[in-house]
Amino acid sequence: MFPSTAVGCSPLTRSSLRGAVSAPSAREAAAYALSLSLSRSRPGAAGSWSTSGRHSDSSFAAAMSAPAKASGALRSVDYEVFGRVQGVCFRMYTEQEAKKLGVVGWVKNTSQGTVTGQVQGPEEKVNEMKSWLSKVGSPSSRIDKTSFSNEKEISKLDFSDFNTRY
């Protein structure tokens, strides 16, 4: 699930994460199943996946967009996290949390010692991710400050999943 070359993350740490993500609730599973059936009923909804992390009308993006439009707007926000956030598995935990919440985007280390990225998804889920980035982080991290910029409503997702950039 996570690359074996993760810098600063021991194999013991990575293996201890296995199974840490709980199964979706019955409500989440039902909503996902419904959105998949709706997206598959559209002609050409299967879409295509590329190695760049971008999507081209993928079924995942369609599934994310359908419930989001029913429950509220899709949001996009850029972030930068300051503090002790490199060498403490922050990116790995960020990717795990994003996938658990069902948001898309990316995360990467910067040469300034911060972690930066972008999150997109339903407004409620993006807000949950913003809170996690500001208050929780990885177990060994220390978050001094998190800045958010370019927050806006979007009509469709720009990514098909959440991944770590290098």
C-alpha cells in the first residue's frame, strides 16, 4: 500500500499501519455503492486512468461528484504545514487519512522543511482534512502552523485519488 522506500518511516511503522483504517460504515458503503451504480448507468462513465494521477471522467471522480453535488459543493484547497513534519511519516499518514475520508489530491515535502499539497472533495470532508492537517498529523509530528490558500468551489475533481509526490 505504501512505498517501501518511504524516507524516515521504518518497516515496523508501516506494517503497524496495516488494518489501522477502519472499514466504512454501512451508510458510507451504501452511498458509495449507490454512486457507483449511478455512474455506471451513464454511457462512457467507466473513464480512463493515467499514471499522472489525473483523471479523465473516471468512475471514481464521477462517484465522488454525484454525492457531493447532492450534499453540497466540491471544494479545493492548497495547504502548507509547518513544524516537525519531515522525517516523521507525515506524508504517509496524510495519504492514509485522505483515503479514509475519501478526498483526492496530493502531498509532498518541500526544500524549506514543510509539507505542502492540495485537497479536493465534498466541503465537509475537505474541512475534516483541514482539521486533521492543523491538529493531528502523524504521531511523531509537531504541527506549529498550517496555512491554507486558494480555497475555492470547483465543479469537478482534478484528481482521481490521493497520492504522495516526490
